[in-house]
Amino acid sequence: MIRFSRRSFSVGLLLTVVASAAQAQGSPAPSLPPAPTPTALYPASGMSSSYTSPGGIDLFGGQSLYLPIYSHLYHGDVNPKTGKPTETLVSKQVSIRNTDPRAALLVTSARYYNTEGQLLRDFLPKPQSVPPLGSYEIFISRSDSSGGNFIIEWSAERPINPPLVEALHSDVRDSRALFFVTTARPIWPR
């Protein structure tokens, strides 16, 4: 028969409570989702990392995006006099859509380059805030045949869903219409 005094019972009970509390501190509260975990986007380069939401979606605090722009399309046969095919100019509508339902993003620059890689202009005189699920648009006239691409940079106060950045190219005249879309791709996380 084993005998326990009140003192040994109290000490044993106290140790059990302390051990249970220590174990509980190591695990997250069941009502809260787990915190985002860093996911190295480019581990070999030492670049900044993204975060993954509990649902497995990559979240970012900012990015530089490359968006191809087509100011004109070649079509038809090559003209023997000029040595070039027929050229059709198109208008361009760039759309920067915030896909995060809870946080704003800040578009910090929208630099427009020609096909030789020379900077033509920055379409943002100052950073532009885009509210949750909001959009910011830039229009480039059909008569502007100089462009080749955009570098668009954005940031956020915390990691968020990355924006959807696209360019709608169009030419609508008389009874014909031409439309196509290009989509941005990340070239540098921030």
C-alpha cells in the first residue's frame, strides 16, 4: 500500500498542472488559424521571401511585375516595297486588380518601356492606393506605337494575395473587332 501525504499530493498536482500548461503553450489555440510560414521564393539568391496562408495561397508584401504590351500587330503578307507586313495599331488598357479582400495595396510605379528597353515614362506621378478588391487602370492610346512592356511595382503593409495585372489590347473599327489579353508575371519579390 502506497501512502501519500497532503503535501506530496499537492506537489504532484501542481507538477501535473505546470506540465499540462507548458505542453499547451507549445500548441496554437484551437480557435485561431496557424500563422503564415515563410516560404523561400528564390532560396539561392537570398531574395526576400513570400508567406503561405493557412489555405496554401502564396502571400506577398510586394513585387515587381513584368507586363508585355503590344502596341501594334503585324499581319498579312510582307510588302515587297517596304519589306514589312501590314501593321495594325491597338489601344492598351492596363488593369491592376487587388485580389485581397481585407487589405489595400500600394502601386508604387508603372514604368513603360519601348521595345529597345528604354524608359518612356512612369505612369504614376505618385503612389496609388488600391482598396481591397479594387482596381487601378492605365490607358494608352492606339496612336502610341512606342511601347513594349511595363514594370509595375507594388507593396503592402503585410503579406497579401498578389494582384492580378493584365493588359487588354483592342482595335475596334467599323465591322471588325480585335481583342487579346496579356498577363503580368513576377520578376522580383519585395
